[in-house]
Amino acid sequence: MKISLLIITFFLTSLSFGQYNEVIYDEENDLHHIQIVQLDNDLLSPSKIISIKTPIVFTSFAFGWKIDQEISPKDILIHYRVHKPKQGWTEWKEDEAYISPNETRWQMYQTDLLFGLDEGVHDSIEFYYEIPDGVICTGVYLILQDLSPQLNQPIIRDDSEGIILPDRACPALPTMIPRSTWCGSYSACKNPTYTPTYISATHTVIHHGASPDSYTDGAAVVRSYWNYHVNTNGWSDIGYNYLFDKSGNMYVGRYNPSLPNKDVKAAHAGSANSKSIGLNYLGNSDASGTAPTTAQNNKCCQFMAWWYNYKGFDPTSSASILCQDNVTRTKPRICGHRDVNPGGTTCPGNTLYALLPSLRTNTKQIIEACEAPPPQIFLSSNHNIICEGQSTTLNASGANTYNWSHSLGSGASKTVTPTTTTTYTVTGTGSNGATNTATITITVNPKPNISIYATKNSICKGDTTIIFATGGDSYLWSHNLGAQPIATIMPEISTTYFATATNSFNCSNVDSISIIVNQPPNISINAQPSTICQGDTAIITATGAHHYYWSSNANNDIISVSPNISTSYIVTGYSYEGCSSSVSIAIIVKPIPPKPIIIITNNSPFILMSTSSIGNQWYLNDNPISGATDQTYIVNENGNYFTIVTIDGCSSLPSNQITINNVGINDYTDEEILVYPNPAQNIIYIQSSKPINEVMIINNLGQIVAHYSETGIIDINQLAD
């Protein structure tokens, strides 16, 4: 009977720092390091806390005692805690011896394999133990094993052996992890050389590992069990037939070349080994970190359902079995280790032992569910025939759960997009665990291989090009181009056109083509000047294009023109892409007035007259006479006279020239005309023997500035200076 730690502390002596006086076993290789050390004799007293910095680091350990009397292993209680570098000490834990001297080559009582915080490396142990009164311990041993070289070792699956896959029977044999996977680098584990003993088992004995309280690598824990049982205890193999971790993984334990149809004798329950297989829950079932999980229980029940159905036993029934104390008793076929080792162990822990009734019931329910007929699976799709690239939804009904082919996973509905005609299979599982399958074929028709071409992929604005599609049986164009395979287009800007081709399967595909529209050059034109007279020249300049061509056959950007009449000049400019635009400019040509003719219309005074009534400019000796722009001119000075006619800015050729050389008042003395004073200031007097009818005063421009009648007295005060 276990005693709580609170009561025991009243009997504990002071803390002792342990020493070991002999290493009785030391095995080290690339895979592990195992040491068995005997502690100093003065540390043999029970209830004394012993603290030891272990001679090697360890990943798991066990305690051993040399006791001459024969007692039950359960009578030895061990209290311990373990130190992990950088993480500290575990809580104090309690366990009991598990192995009798006749079960190990060291001929001593031993605990089962123990762990610290996890399956990792630790370096110190503190412990004390209790034994019944009157029992004398002659030696305390610490068994250390370091499997750290194999921690985090990648799992290498041997596909030739592979994971044992479930069969199609109901109940199905669950998936198991084979020895080739969890054995790691131990060749002796992978390739045992002993001959197993086959048995006719009637019971399944449930165990727990008692340790560790936490782990992440189930395979490492299983490998540690194997190493302890084989390399420390000297057994031929791991003691359990099968093991289950908290994630629901099931491990093949004891070597069994006839797995799963035959059972082999293991080393888990002494005399009961001949009629039972041992099922081990990894870790301490009473610790929160390793308490039995739903996944663990489900996997164990699935295996037991297959096993009991295969054996033909009722998993809720009981049967006689030889127990470890060599007494035959009637025990439930699904029993705990304590059932076949009465008074010798508390295994599989209180938590797991309390679950045994529900494990029996669940196992039987799985078997009974398989006795019902398999479900009838119905499989349909919303489209059995699709076009390449399309999807369809597969719908299954008639079962509780479904598993699909083609790695589609589980679920009643799956959307698929096959690239070729494909047959899908769904396996449905009913409430009884029975399965059935259904198949459906999805036919995938090809899409048309459409291609679009153009006579010209790059055009100038205003040009046309032809686009045409091939590869289909019918077509439909974008941009309202219709349904013919060929279309003539004249886009204003660069445009992408789409064509949808449909084949005889009514499958469609789309292709596109982009037509580049190059814009014409933006040409500007100007002339200097834009209005000229006949015979003059205008300079016309064009800008905005790469090169030019004129209606006058010139090909420069600047041209010089001298048209005789008003003329429009057209220039066509071309861009780098060869696109063109044209603009024009008009050169206005004004006519040259006809050459005038001048004549003398009067000799006294001389009056010259032009044949042009407007635009005259009179010249004297090649110099223009200021203000002399009338059609007539009164000569008041000798010289050479001509006129030039200018109309609307254009000038005629000079007129004919007339020379006047006899102008002067002295020419009239024979007429007895007297004009005085000369020069005059205010009054000019004219005397003549004849009547004076008319007097005209003409300035030096030939202009009449004053006119008088029948008087010889001329007042010039009113005349301009």
C-alpha cells in the first residue's frame, strides 16, 4: 500500500549526497550509453533522501535493489525527482518496483523504465525508497541509459515493409507503425535473431508505462523501453506486444513475423504471458500530461475489436487465466495488469484502470456495428460531362463518413476539375463501421484550340485590317463584330478583340488579339507672308511630322513659292510608323496694276495726267513728290516726271517719262503781266494790259492752293506758310 509523501516526510532523515562506489555495467556505442552503478553502502537506509549528480547524462533510468527475502515488487516504493539542465527539477513522483529478480539478468528487484520531464537529457536524481519492516536491502542500484544520439532522429520508413495498412474487413485492422520505423538505428531491433514463441491468447492485458509524465516523440519512448528491456534487463525483446501513444499512433512491439494473424509470447505479465498479449499506453496514465487521450483509447478499441472478432471472443466476457502468482483465476478478457498480478502492481494506473469498463463496451460496439449490412452509397454529380477546365461537384450520400480517391480527402461533397476523363471512387462508412464504395465517371471534352490572326497587327488611324479566327466550329466576336470567322475592322484607338470559339462538344475557348492603332502626325503649317503681290515670294514651313511631301512636289519641311495667282499648297506629313495627315495653306496673290501712261493736258500751266484714276505717286527726277497722289499733277518745276500706281500694296511699273524744261513766270513777259512784290508778304499785285479773268496760286507740288477771279490784288495772309 502506498503512503502519501506528507506522512513520509515525518520519518525522513537529513539529505545525503550520494556517492557510487562501483560501476557494475558500462556499455557505450554510437547509439546509446548504459551504466549501472551501485551506491555506497551507507546510503542503503530507507527513507533517506539521496541526491546524486549522475556520472553520465541520461534520457531514462530505473532503480534496482538487492534483497535476500522474497517480497512482492509492489512492496518497494520509490520517491524521486529528476533534474533537467536549464529547466530545473521535476515534481516529486512515486512509483513501485515492477520487475522481480527472476525476470532480469541482474537478479534484483527493479522499477520499470522511468523518465524525467520528458524523453530528453537529464543530469541529476534525488530519491528515497521504502521497504516493509524487517526487510533488509543489501544494495541500491541506479540504472542509467542515454539514448540522446537518437533524439529527433528522422523517421525512415521502409516501404518494403511499410506501415501495416488497415484491411477491408469489419472491424478493420488499424494502421500500425512497424518496428523498422521506431527502432531507429538499432539493427538488433530491426532484425531480431531469436525465434518467437506463438501462443493462443485469450486476454488482452492493459499496461501503462508509468513514466514519463510528458513526451513529444512517441517513437523515442518506445525505443527507450526496448533498450531497457533488451540491453539492461537482458530480455530478448521489448516486453509489450503493442504500444499506443497519446496521439493515437499504434506501434508494433514484440517481434512477430506472422503479424497480425498469430500472437507471440511477450514479457509483460509473468505467468500470464502464455495466454495474453500486452497492450501498453505510453507514459503515466495518472499524470495530466500523459493521461489516456480519446485518440489513444479509440485506436486501442479499434485494434481490440479486430483482435476479438478475429479470435471469436466476446470482449465483455471473462475467462480463466494463470496469473503471475501462478494461481488460475477468472478475469475479464480485457483486463489491467493488476488483475493478473494481484497485490503485485497498481499498473495500469488508477485513471486507465477506471476506463477499462468503457473500453470493453466500446470494443464490443465496434464489433456489433460491423454485423449490420454495409451502407448503400449513392454518388452523383451536377455535371457528368464537362469541358476541359470546368469543374463539377460530386455528391455522396447513404453513409456516415466518406473517403475519396484521387487524394480528395473526406466529406460528402467534393468539387473537382479533372483534366481528362476520370473515374472517382468514394468509400462510405456506415454507423456500424462497415464500408461500401461507389464510382462515377466524369467525361472531359476538349476545348477548341482557337487562334486569332490579323492581316496587319499595327495600322494607322483610319486604316482597316482583317482579323480571322481558326480552331472552332462557330465563333462570336467582341465589339459587336458578329459571328463570322473573319471581320474587317477600323478601330480609332488601339483595341484588343476577343473571339469565343465553340466546337462540336459545345465546349468554348477564348483567344484575343490586340490591334495597335498609330495616330497620324499633328501637322502645323504657316506662311511668311501669306499674302503677296505677283512676282513676290512666300516661305511656307511645316512642323509635326518625320518627313513631308508637298503638292508642289517638294519634300522639305520649308519651301519657297512665287505663284502668279492665289494658290493653295497641300503638305502631307508622315510619322515614323508611316502614318500620314495633310494640311493646306492658301497664298493670296494680288495683281500688279497696269503700267500707267501720262500725258500733258495743258501747257499753261503744264498739267500732267495719269491713265490710272487711283493709286498714283508722282516722281520728279526719280524722287517721289510728297503728296502728289492725284490723277493729275500741275508742273511748277522743270524736270523729268513719271508716276507709279500702287493699288492694295502692289505697285505698277513706272509710267512713261515726260521732261518739262520751260516752266517760269518770265516766259509770259510779252503779255505785259507784272507780278510784285517778289517775294511777297501780305499782298501780291498783278498788273496786265489785258483784263485779269482768273488767278491760281500753285505750290511747288503742283497743287492749286488758291483761286481768284477778276482781281489783280491777291491777299495771301490766309495761305499756309
